[in-house]
Amino acid sequence: MHVDWWTLGLQTVNFLALVWLLRYFLYRPAMAAIEARRAALHRDREAAGQARLVAEREAETQRALTAEIDAGRRAIIAGAEAEAAERSRNLMAEARGDADRMLERSRERMEAERREAAQTLRREAARLAVSMAGGLLGNGPKPSAEPFLEILEAGLGEPRRSAEVEIACAPPLDPAAEASWRARLERRFPGAAMVFRHDPALLAGARLTADGVETEASWRDALVRAEKDLVDHAQSG
């Protein structure tokens, strides 16, 4: 088999260019989104600190007012001090609780968005990788369709009758190979009309359709299954 090294070199350059574009247009925006969420978390922390300061000032004010009550009302002052202290503690506890909840929600939201951004990036990377592989395979040399037909024939099982059998191939079979395969498949489908055609969408391989049921063994089918596996893995990661 002759390998066109110039074409292979150009395809390698295209591959590297696509990898660079993937990094520039997908990875960097995803990281920018994560950085924006990190900044939002920092602002939430500052807001929580301000809430604590407000609560502390209010508690201090309450204590100062309590200290100025007339000495003659010592019994009332004792009760007021206890009430003020309790209120101060409640306010501080409430402020701390609100601040902690805000921080926790911000952390959870940031983590969820980080995971979603990473999954999206992995899914898009998988789709681009498979698309790029399909482009490289589509532009490169193609193997004969006959090995793929042998795979399909091995899975046919017992001979059965069918009105018409369509065989799509890529690349197309030469006349001698088509005649040979027509005879082989007629033994599998006695009395069926055999229709052979070329389907470049398969990239390389064959598809057999009998009674409305399609069976395919091709590079295209392998790429589709590879993309599904990669996307499923990205979603579960």
C-alpha cells in the first residue's frame, strides 16, 4: 500500500491545529467561567464579613445602652442585660449561620458549575476528536469492502428468504468481486433480488439491508460507537 507522506503531514498539521483551536475556544472559556465563579465566591465572603461586622456593632450598641441604665433600677438592669446578651448571642449565631450558609451554597454552586463545564469540555472534545478522525479517514486510502462483507456474512445465521437484499459498499466492489458476492449472498437469501450500490458515507465498509433490517460493519459505524462511548465516559466522569 502506498502512503502519501505529504498528505499525511498535512493531516497531522490539521490535527494539531484542531487541538490548538479546541484548547483556545473551549478550554480557556471554561476556565474563565470558573474564575468568574471564584470571584463571586470572594464577594460572598466579603458580604458575610460585613454581616458579621453589622451584628457585632449592634451587639456593642446594645451593651453600651445597657451600661447607661440608672443604677436605681439594678434589678431591671440585670434582666435587661441578660436579655441584651441573649439577643446579642442570637444575632451573632444567626449572622454566622447566614454567612456559613451563603459560603456553602456558593461553594456547591461553583463546584457544580465546574463539573458541568468540565463535562461539557470533555463531551465537545470527544465529538471533535471523532469528527477529526472521520475527516482523516475520509481523506485517506480506503481498504476493500470485502473484509467487511465477510464480517456481515458471518453474522447472517441460517439461509432465509427475502424479497430484496441491498448491499451498500465503500469503496465500490469491482465487477468480479460483485459477481462473487452476489453468488454468495444468493445462497444466503434464495430467490432474493440483489442490489449493490456505492455509499461513500460509510467511509469504508458495508451495510446489508434485508426485510427492512440493516446490519453494518464500517468505519462510520465504528466512529459512531466510539463517539457514544467517549461521550458516555465524559458524562460519568
